[in-house]
Amino acid sequence: MLDKTDRKLLQLLQEDAALSLNTLSEAVNLTSTPCWKRLKRLEDEGYIRKRVALLDPEKLGLGLTVIVMIKTQHHSSEWYTQFVEFVQQMPDVVEFYRMAGEFDYMLQVEVVDMKCFDHFYKKLVNGVPGLIDVTSNFAMERIKYTTALPIPEKCKAD
């Protein structure tokens, strides 16, 4: 169970994973050793999966964000495993979800331009049998982008 100090540490790390142990310790009113032990526990318990650098897609030349919605006629575990393995090895896919509702899967794809997306699309539809509908939606503007998760104490409605 997370306490107030754990939540504060997680919030700070989501904002800047490069903060020093001293900075984190001061922010949560602990000395370095207890702070380090908390961080280690949060990592061991899986709250902190990894620490990464967030890159700017525009600076990298990734000017096109595409949400790809997929319907399939196959739902066997063998097909699912093959499909997941195929999509996971595609570096342009930055998010991948199995959905409930009208579509079976959703991909977020980041590419340089339409030509690159066309190459991605052809690789996808030719590499996986049984896709019956692949609908692409092109983002015009990124209004909000964050990897920071809300860290709930409990549901606000309670």
C-alpha cells in the first residue's frame, strides 16, 4: 500500500526521473538512506518499471501521428500470439491495445510522413492474415501528451 511519501516520490519521478537522491530526500523530508530504501521497494514491487528519457517526436522528425483501428475475423489464441508478436516488433507502433467495442485492436503509430505510413500500412496488412478492416485516423494536433499517471489515494466519488 502506498503512503503519502511514496505517492510524492512517484509524482516527482514522473516529472523528472533524473532527480538526485538528495533532491528527492529533501522533497519528502527524509534522509538519503530511508529515501533510497523506499525507491528500492517501489522498484522491487513494480511501481517503478523503468526510468527513461522522453524524446520530442517533432525534433526527431516524427511529424505524423496515426491512430489505427483494426477489426479481425480471427480470435484464436494462436492467431493472437502471432499478431501480437508481429506488431510488437514494429518500431513505429508506440502504443498497442486490445479493445472492447466496434474494433478489436488500436495502434498508435508515429512516423515521419505519409510515405512512411504507407510503408507501415502495407507491411501490416500484408504481414498479418485475417484483418478485415484497418481504419487510419490522422492526428492534426497533439493537444495533450503525458506519460505521467494519476496516483490515486482513493476514488474521488467515495
